[in-house]
Amino acid sequence: MSIPYLLILFRFLLAPIVVSMSFLMREQAAYWVLSFMFLGLLSDIFDGIIARKMKIDTEKMRRMDSQTDLIFWLCIAWSCYLIYPHLIKDNLFGIIALLVMEATCYATSLLKFGKETCTHAFLSKMWGLTLLITFTSMLGFGYGGWILKFCIVLGLISQFDVILIILFLPKWAHDIPSFYHAILIRKGITFKKSKYLNS
């Protein structure tokens, strides 16, 4: 098994570990989960870089990477709930809306293309960075506040962008920067993808 696949597997295996530790240790697990979160982030960064260097960044790998990311970050979110449930409960409606939108993205893609979404869009990247900051605040300092609220709003916007991408795309594709670029594809207009989109 090549290094990029091992890094994806590493991140996948971290997911149940952080949830188990959070369930058993509660607040004592906070810094452990925080550390594992950054290890998972590093694995996500380097699997893409190494895959491109090895010229094995295939559709299969991109899809596997995307689904592993979803599982990993959902488990980090679950860990935050187990460790600091009041932070989640204070923003329950927004978080439920996020989960509904995420499910809608996948359902829309499955219904239209028979495949899960794998856009790696720019706004999704920005939301991922915001998630990192938000989870660091929650796990490291026990604080959600405006950071969590901003994260929820940006998450809803980014997921709406993904839904538009899916609706505009004439056929399934991965690594689409935004719904505007999906419109370009629909019109047959070519554009250059940024190398940073594939990380």
C-alpha cells in the first residue's frame, strides 16, 4: 500500500479512537483529541502532496480522501459534544441545519450522479480551516462563542455552494472550485484548476 493510502487509513483509524477516548475520559481527553486532530490534519495535507508527487492522485483516491475527511471531522465534532456538551447544545439548531445540509449535498449527488460528492470546493476549504480553528477553541479552551456561530454560517454557505455545483454540473466531476466554475463546465468553457485545490 502506498504512503498516501496509508495516510488516509491513519486518519480513518483515528476517528473511532478520538470518539472512544472522549466517551471514556470526557474532559480529560480534550488535549488528546486536539493532538490527534492536528495529526489527522497533517495526514490530510501530506496525502495529497505525496500523491501528486507520485502521480497517483486518481479519482479513486480523491473520493476515498473526501469520505475519510467526512468521517474524521464528524468524529471530532462528536468528541466535542462528548467533552463539552453545553457548547453544542447552545448552538443546536445551527448544527442540526449543518447536518441536514451535509446530508442534502450527498443525497443530491447520489440522486443525480449515483456517486457521492467530491468537489473540494474553495468555500469548503475555507470552512475546513474555520472548523480547525473552532475545534481548537472548543477542545483547547472550552470556548465556542462567536467562533462556533461563524463556523456554522460559513458551513451553511459552503454546503449551498456544493449543492449548486452538483446541480450545474452536466456530469460527475471532482475538484470543482465553485458553482461558477460548474457553470463554466456546463457551457464547455475550460479553466485552469489551482494546484492548492487538490490538497
